[in-house]
Amino acid sequence: MNSNRVYQIAIAEASNIYTYDVPLAALIAPDKQDNNFEYIYSLRDILDNVLDLKINESMYFQPNRDNKNTKAIILRRN
């Protein structure tokens, strides 16, 4: 798969904020060693919505499906 889409993700969990750059391929192609983070699985659950994002558009999502207190936002950078 060839795509130049890159997403920036910010996750607020407890008193920490984490940011990640995630290429589209990481969301679509499963990790052969199953080393994916929970937020990757969460994004796969809403993949249609993620793919609908246009450049510089963002949306909120639940990064940890087991912890409803976590919050995140995903931004399509390009």
C-alpha cells in the first residue's frame, strides 16, 4: 500500500499527554509480531471515520477501549 497520509495523535491519560505520528500503513497493516498499542486497535475500530478526515481535520476518539477516562484527538497532517 502506498499512501503519504500521516496522522498526529495526542492522548491524555491520567496526568500525562502523549503524542505520536502515525502513518496510514500502521493503521491498516497489522503488526506481524502483534506489538500494536491499544490506540491503534481503537483507531481500527473507527477506520472509516479516520479515512474520511481531510488534511488538517481532526476528531476525538477513545484511545483505550477499556478505560473510558482516556481521551485523544487525531489530526490528519497530510
